[in-house]
Amino acid sequence: MSRFAAAHVIRRKPVGRATSRGVVVGAVAVLLAGAGASAEAAPEAGDPVVSGATVNAGHDVIVGTTRNVRFTVTVTGSDDSGLSFADVDLKGPHGGFYTTDAFCETAAACTTGFTVNAHPAPGSDDPVDLANANAGTWSVDALVDANDGGSVFAPGVGSFGLKRAARLTVDASPEPVAKGARITVTGKLVRANWDTYRYAGFAGRAVKLQFRPKDSRTYTTVATVNTSGTGTLRTTVKAVKDGYWRWNFPGTSTTGPAKATGDYVDVRP
């Protein structure tokens, strides 16, 4: 069940909704019947029930600067007569909003599409879909109609993170290096800027330096380093054995995670 209490269900559709920024995401909203509702919802007899929503299979939606991102929204509910129509609203920080709807192909499923992009299509006159201020936690509202005419509006039946994409680089040198000597590991953390359509350095963020021995599949954290004002990283470590060095950024509430591809260093006796 969604973390939003089922008791918040309101049996009406809001009036006068308008899109505040064109935040459109390539999503499929699937409305499934047959899921039992919590007793807390206490809908009137015969009304459909909305029990929750899952976005992007439970994962954050991460958007860069050039490509459309498509994801699914699944709203679960039930009604004795079957579900006929779904109206799904996605609401985010600072006016981020988009709504779409679909008629159901069957009594058990309704599908519709969203597409999110932080950059307008070449030659398009449409406004930019996303701004940096829209990154963060988004909520899902659902209006559901049943075949017998019943309907229910359920605000806050789900939530998800819509985040700016991040990238990391790494360079470990010298290569090769004598055992016991010092290795300098550098790199840079950048993230998508939805206002300029470019990637820019992400300052003041803790990033893990990790090492994987040549014959292992597991990385171990060796140190944690904060990025500079331009997103750069730099530290020194002792060369002990052959292996791969990488930076690993766990992400934030507005920015997705990033891992650099390991840089191999040959350590010689």
C-alpha cells in the first residue's frame, strides 16, 4: 500500500486543472483491477477503490540534457464492475505538473503515456519541459472511473524521485607504479543543468574512492573526498597491488547516483 493514507481519498474530480510547465514524461500508466483496498479508505458501497501507485518499478526517474526518458506508472485499484478510465496527475516542486488519461482496453487495465525531456526537440517551438527547480520528490494523484459510473479521486497515492543525471570521471597515475609508491587519483563530478541543457561541476559533494583488486569483482571504499567548487576530485593513496580505482557518488534528493569506470593500475615489485 502507498505511504499516503487511504483515508485521504476524495470522491470528486478537481476543477480547473492547468499544466504549469510542460513536464511531460514518457510513461505508461497502467490501472489494474483486483487489488483489495484497505479498510481505512472507507469508500461508499459500489465506488471504485484506488489502493496505490508505483512509478518506474520503484526506481527514481533520472533525466539528462538531451534524451527523452520514458517510464511506467502503475495505479492499482478495484471495482465490482471493472475499471473503465484513468486520469493520472504527476505533481512536483515549483509548479512541476502534468496530467494525462486513457480509456481502458479491458476491465482490468488502462494505459497512457508520458515523456520527460530537459531539452526541447531540435526546431521545436515548445517550452522547455523541465527546470532545475523541478527536481525532487513528485507525487501521483489518480482519478478512476468504473464501468457502472462510479468514480473516485485519490490524491497522493504514490511518489517518486525525478532527478538530474550525474556523471563521474577518474584517472589514477602513474601507470605502472612501483609497490609502495603513491598514486594520485583525480576525477570530476558533473550533473545535468536543466536550465542550460549542459552538464556542470557539482561542488561540495562527498564522493567515495573505491578499489577493486585485479582478481576480484568487489569494490571497497578506501577514502571519501569532497568535490571542489568546480566539481573536481583529487587525493593520493599508496600502491599496494594491481587493480582498478574508481569514484562512486551515491546521489542526493535531486541528483542521481554516478560511478566512474574503473581505471586499472599495474603495481610492480
